[in-house]
Amino acid sequence: MTSARAGVVVGALALVVAIRVVRHRRASSGQVSSGQVSSGQVSSGQVSSGQVSSGQASADSASPAPVRRVVGRWGRRRERARPPLALVAGREIRERTRSRFFVIGTVVLVLGVAAGVVVPVLQRGHRGVDRVGVVGHLSTPIVRSIEALGPVLGTSVVVVPEPGIAAATAGVSDGNLTLLVVDGRQVVVRRPFAPGNTSTAALLSEEVARVVALQSGLEKAGLSPPEAARLAHPAPLPVRALQSQMIGSTGRTVGLYGVVLTFILLTQYGMWVLMGVVEEKASRIAEVLLSVIRPRQLLGGKVLGIGTVGLGQAAVVVGVALGLAGALHSTLLQGAALTSVVMALLWVVLGYALYCWVYAAAGSLAERQEHVQALAFPVQLPILVGYLVSLTALASGNASLLLRVIAFVPPTAPFAMPVLVSLGAASWWEVVVSAALTAGTTVVVARVATRVYTRAILRTGQRVRLRSVLGSRAT
């Protein structure tokens, strides 16, 4: 037996023992009506027989409620029942958060998201400088036209007058100058650029050669330098757009991070639910637990506990991203980018709420851990479809018809709808309709999954078929 399975067994046995001990104490001491214990009896732990409610002499054996004594108002003690659902959820939270895999995974996610926030800020604050040497005379409009090429090419262009051709060519050879303009008739570079080269140096040399040739030709034609500049750079025509502006690269980047985070969390925590159910069934721990709690309480506690861990991890990752964005004045907190962050977190919750029940039902059908991959693949297939289609849409920047369709299909909506929001292709009512369809489907899936789990969790000896479970009656 592996250490992981041993931990599951020990935790389950401890939970059963705790529930049985509390039930035994309640049965031996009787049920005391709250608010009827005097201060003297609290200190000595004695309860008089007149304060026992005869109508509450027995507990519900089908679903016992463990009890925790707390101090109430005026120092009196009262009993607060802890439902089995909370006990199972607490056990799952403790087991998952103590694992080394969870800690390492959280650290990796936080570092990845932090890098995604910090690196664009550093790139935005750091721009390269290209020095253009000039030998001979260039008019002021030509110099300004060369410097204006910098923002277009994503760099800063500085025009440097050179005293002579020898020193200037030496600067180009040494890399101190990106290129050299000689008397407005020739452009000198260090090495020739291959056709189709899109580097900054190649594009800059091409544009400088074009600008200098055009304005120098106009000036030689008898036009003054200002007139030549106006002809070389006429005022652009007005542009009228037929559709609204697409969200920029920041919104698409946030959408990409959201899709990746959703994929990781759904697959990771869904597999935790599936593996947890399979381990409890294979080790016969489920039989021990179901002797003191109901199947739906065990399933609900497992789903709730693992979901709380997943939501906490997602909240930590998003909190770190928003904190760094605020400290570094990143565009992540501006306009549509912030909307994409909120949408990603919302659909992580909706996606887990839908898939956790399916994973749990699939786990109850397995007999051994060898069946896990065969049962997990059909569940993960719509996740892969939604993930790949969403990545393709983000790469192209266009919302395809397929993406719009799967955004309203609940199994793929957690991936497609946040991408539509990131691309600016979804209105508010579309988000509401998709979320409502996903929530309604989740309710139906939860009821079916609970029925499957209840009927299949105690069937051992062979792999259980879904058709036989749905077609049988509960005993």
C-alpha cells in the first residue's frame, strides 16, 4: 500500500472514529436542550434529569450529526452540531493542502503568472535605441522623418552626425551605428539582409533608404524642404470602421492566461476527485464511511472540500497577478483586461461545479486504479476540444463560428465564453445566457451523478457499467 493510500485510510478511519465517539457520548449523556444549563452545572459538567427533553432521546442513525461544545453568551455552554458534509470537506482540505504536489503546483502557477505580469511591464519600459550615422548634409525635414520611424518600428532612432566616412564606416562595423547615410545618396549597413528579413535593423534600413530617396528627389526637383516634406508625408485619409474595435494584446494575453489556468485547474482537481473516489472504493474505506454517513454527504463533502482548495489556489494566483499589476501600473487593471480577469475566475468556478460531479460518478464506476485512464478520457474530451478551439481563436484574434457555438454548450463554455469576452465579441446577455445554461446543466448532472455514485460505490468485484447503474433501482 502506497503512502498516499495509507494516508487516505488513516484519515477515513480517524473520521469514522470521531463520529462514533461523539455519537456514543451523546447517547450516554442524553440530549440536552440548549439554554437550560445553569452556570453551576457547566463548571462541574453535571446535567440534571429535569433538563432532558424526552422528545429528543434518540438520534438519527442514518445521518449522525457530530457535536462540538462552544461557549455561548453569559458563559453558558451550548452544543452545535457539525454536519458530516463539513467533516468530510474539512478532511479533504487538510489532506490536499498538506501534499507536496499542491505546494509545488501553487508555487509554479504563481511564478508563471507573476512572470506574465512583470515581463510585459519591463518590455514596455525598455526600448532599444538605433543610431543612424549621417555623413554630409541632410535637411531638417529628412532628419525628422528618419527619427519618426522609431515609434513605427518599436524602437528609438537617433540621428548622429559623423565627421568623416572612415570613422562612420568603422562605427557601423563595430556595431555602434545601425546604419549610415552618405550624402543622401547611399545607405551603408554591416551585412546584407536576406529577402523577407523582418528584424528591426532590416526594416529600418529599408525605410530610411525610401524616405531619404523620396525627399531628396523632391528637393532636387526645385521644391523647398517644407514642401518636399508635405508631399512625402501627406495627411492620411479618414478611416471609417464598420465594426467595433477589437481588444488589444493585453486583453488577449489575459484571455490566454485564463484559458490555461482553467484547463490546469479543471484537469487537476477533477482528477483529484476521481482518484479519491477510486481509492476509497478500492481500499473498502467507502464501506466504513458509509456506515456512519449517507452517500450524498460523502460525495458532497469530497466535492466541496476539493473545490474549496481549487478556488483558494485560483484566488491566490489571481490575487498575486492583480497585486503585481497594481504595484507596477500594468494594463492588466485597465478596462477590458480587468473584465477578462473576472470572467476567467467566474468560469473556473462554473467549470469545476459542472465537471466535479462527472469525475466523481466516473470514479464510482471503477474497480481498480487501472480503470482510471479509460474512465477519465471521455470526461476530458470536451475539455480538450474547448481548450484547443479557444487557443486557436486567441492566436488568430478572430471569434470563429465554432467558438461562438461552443460558448453556449455547457461542457465547453468555461473555455469559449471567456475568450469571446477577451476578444470583445460577446455582449452581456450572451454571458448571462451561457452561465445560466451551465448552471442549469450542473444541477441536472449533480442529481444524476449522485444517483450513479450511490448505486455504484459499494459494487465491488468487477467494473460497473453506467447503463446497469442507471437502469437499476436503489436498494
